[in-house]
Amino acid sequence: MNIIIAGAGKVGFNLAKTLSIGHNVTIIDKNSEALHRIQESLDIMPLGGDVEDAKTYESFTDKEIDLFIAVTNLDNVNLISILVADTVLNIKRKFVRLQKQFFDGSKVQSRLDIDRLIFPIQLASEAIASLLEYPKANNVKFFHYTKEKLISVMVSSRFVPKVFHTQSYKIVGVERKKEFFIPQENDVEILPNDLVYFFGKEELISPLCEELELDTNISIQKCVVFGGDDLGVAISKKLIEGGRTVKLVEKDLSLCEKADEELQGKASIINAKYSSHDIFEEEALESADIFVAATNNDEYNIIKCLEAKESGVKKVVAINNEMEYYNLMHSLGIIVVRGPKMSAYNTIMEEISSTRVVIQKSFCGAKAMVLMRKVFPNSRLVGKKIKPFNVRNSMLLYMRAGELFDFNEKIILEEEDLIIIFTTLKESPKIKQWIYGL
């Protein structure tokens, strides 16, 4: 594909790094230093220029652009770049990242003919809010083609090892001592401190989460959010909308005042000037049911989560902005939620990899992924006999009439069947080739 990325920041760089394998990628930015770093690191074409200026795109007018991705740090620049580029170039698909949530997404998307709008702050805050409905879970993923959910849970250190026999639900991944694997049998032994990924109906998985996670309160009411910038405020809003009480802690007084105005006095705003550990006792933060460290600094988030755990808070969550801190957060018993930049990157990559037929999502810090292919009524797959594709460290399933089955022998596909594959990042290229080639 011919791909243009507007914006050479962290998201643009990571997208270019991944997409440069197998695609022609051009990244455009006015920042010459950022472009120089990219040129030294990646085999792509960096182009210095103003993404809002039509002249910047003159050298591409004779090419068909398969994908244009606008990920600068300014919303108005992203929108104008799409508008300008689309008048000059022949663009098939357009993705835009927007920081602010006050935009009417559907109206902007339809008027500018944008294929996908990504609101990364909204994605991160919604991930936190989902933990209110699933207090024992680490993370919950939803899917377009099925009501089944992918729910992860951190097993308590006090849990006694036990073998689970999966049938109506599946254990589709286990992270144990920093190593991830996909069980190959229906009988799976779960150990203390495992991070377990279940797939199936919510009503079947919820009791399992309660059995495995012995520390968190079944109801989350009192919430503490550490960090008062846009993300911290967005998370607080979601928690308040869910009927929870919120204390927002921020050391910058101006951000405290702004947060109080944004939240309309519905949260307790605490100005922690020196951010000392004493604040947990002074402000009764240790009584919280959930603690969320939502700053832009992963190291700081880790420190605050450890302080919260030491103070007695059972459920602690850290916003993860840098991939290299993911494993450390997990090893410390901290729930990890993607920060805005990681959310933007992963959402865009999932969107690129998905089609109207096959959808794709990553999980476990992008160590694994799930692919789903639906058999639509007019599909050429209806009535076709297919056999399972045997590949290491993967699990093949299919759903029919709302029931989940192992895909370990030949089947004749029917309307509305759903083929589901859980696999590791290493094995994913083989799986993709197979599922797209059906």
C-alpha cells in the first residue's frame, strides 16, 4: 500500500515503523529534528512540509494513496490536512486522531468522508470505566460480531492452584512469569499470580473471576484519580457518570482549577503540591476501592500505584504510555490500561488489519491477537467444507447459533458462523494468510 502519515510524533513514528514492513510509507512533518530521527531509524521517506498546504502533496498527485493517517498533536491540523489532501490526491481510506471529545464525531466523519475517527482519550477513559462493571477483571474487550467477551483477570497470590475444564467458555491465554502462552488442552491448571484471558459469555466468566481474584471489593464506589490533565478529567467524568464518588489529585494548581470547572464540582479536587506519600493518610485515599494513576509519566504512575498498594488499596490501575513498562507493571500486580498514544496506535493498526469480513484485535500488550471471520448470508463460504489450520501456540474455535465449539475437525460452514482464532504475534502472519484465503 501507499501510505501517508501526517505527524512525526510518537504515534506517527510507531505507525511508520510497523507499516514500513511491506508498504510504501511517507511521513510528513515540519519538525526537521523529528524527521532526521526517523530517517536514521527507519527505511521510509520522510518529507519536510506543512500538512495543511496543498503544495506539500504535489509529488503524490500521480499516485493512488491507499491510506492517509493524520496524527499530529493538533486536532485542527489533522482535520485540515485531511481536507486539503483529499482535494489534491486520490485517497482510498482516511484515519484521523482527535484529542478533544467535544467534536461531534459522526457529523465530522460524514462531512469529511473520514473512514475512522480515533478519540484516544475517550478510549482510555472508557477502558477504565469498564472496570466498574467488571470489578474483578483486569480488562474487557468487546467485539462487533458477537456478544462474547474477552475478559482478563489477575489471579490472587492466595489462590490455591486448580485445574479448570473449559467447555462453554475458553481460556485463550495465560501470562505466567512474563511468558505468554495459549493453552492447547481443555483442562488448564491456573496458578497464583497468573494473568488469565477468558473468552465466552459474561455470565459464565464473572463467577470464575470472583473465584480467582480474591482481593478486590465486588462493588467499586470510591475512586481516586491521580493526574489532572485532559485524561485524568475524562476518566473522572466517566466514573462520575457511573455514579461513583471521585477524588482527583493533581500537584499543578492551575490544572486543579481547570478540572474543578470541567467536572462542575462533582469531584473532590485535591492539590497535592509535593505529592508526598503522606497524602494517602491525610486525604483518606487508602479507603478507595480503585486507584488510577493517569499521568503522562509511566515511572511516576508505577510509583503512585505502589504507594496506593502499600496504603491498602486493592485495585490499582496505571495508564501505560510506553510499551517497555508494560511487563514491569504486570509483574508488580498493577492493572495496565493503554494510554492515549498507545490507544491511538493500536486502534489504527487494528483498523488497518481488519476488513468488513475479518476483524482483528490485539491483547496482552500486543503479545497476542484474536481474528474473527464471519460467514455472511451471501458469502461464497456458505456450504463450503473447510479443515482447521494447525499452527503452534494458537487456538481455533467457531461459533454457531450462539454456541462456542472447538475447531479441530472438518466442518461445513453455515450462514452466520463465526471463525475465531487466538494466536501469538509470532504466529499471526500464517494465521492471517489462512483466514483471508478461505
